[in-house]
Amino acid sequence: MLASVPIILHSNGWFASSARAPWMPAGWMFRTVWIGLYAFSGLSGWLVWRKGAMAGRLRRSYGFQLLLNLAWPFVFFALYPMLGSVALWTAFLVICALAAILAYLILRFGPVDAAAGFLMLPYFSWVVFSSSLNLYSAVHN
């Protein structure tokens, strides 16, 4: 819910008049998809935790992906009015780091619980897709 605050505040502001990728889906799709992705991510983490493997570096990585996921909308939406395209390029770095952490989690979750690894794949795929939208915005705004 916290991550949606900058999106709600800026969707009708600068973002409404910005150049967006031609392949950008409708706004309602983002809300719908993210609900499922958060559920899959939570279930995936629980499956790994249940097997006693959510410890050390793996737990820190899981927490770090949550932090990056929270940071991205603040960097992309909230900082643009102050920093302009620098915010969009910084957001692109954040989302690329998120994709890298998710790839790591998929590779580490899979051997612990195959379902946990598979449940993270839609999240990873959506983040890669979203990074293409972010990159288009950074290049064209």
C-alpha cells in the first residue's frame, strides 16, 4: 500500500502528460497484476521459510527485493518533479537491481522448493517488462 502512494499522487500529474511506451498496458492492469505478484512472492517466501532455508544471505536478499520494490515508485514517480530524467534513470537502476535480486532468489529458492522458484518467475517477468517501460520513459522524457 505504501508503494502506491507516489503512484496515486503523480499519475494525474507529470506522468499523465509524459511520453509512455506504446506497449504500456492500461492502469487497471498494474493493480490487478501486482496483487497476484505479491501473493506469489509471499507464498514463495513462506514455502522456503517453512523448510527452514530462509536464513542469512537468502533472507537478506528477500528483504532487499522488498525494499527495492518499495523504493522504485518513490524514485520513478515522486522524484521526477524534482530531478527530471535523472529520477527516471535512477529508477531504471533500481528496477534492474530488483530484477537481478529476483533472478538470484529464483535460483536459490528452486532447489529448496521447486514451487517457490516457479512462483517467483511471474514477478521476475513482470519486473523485466516494467523495466522496458521505465527505460522508454527515461529515454523519451
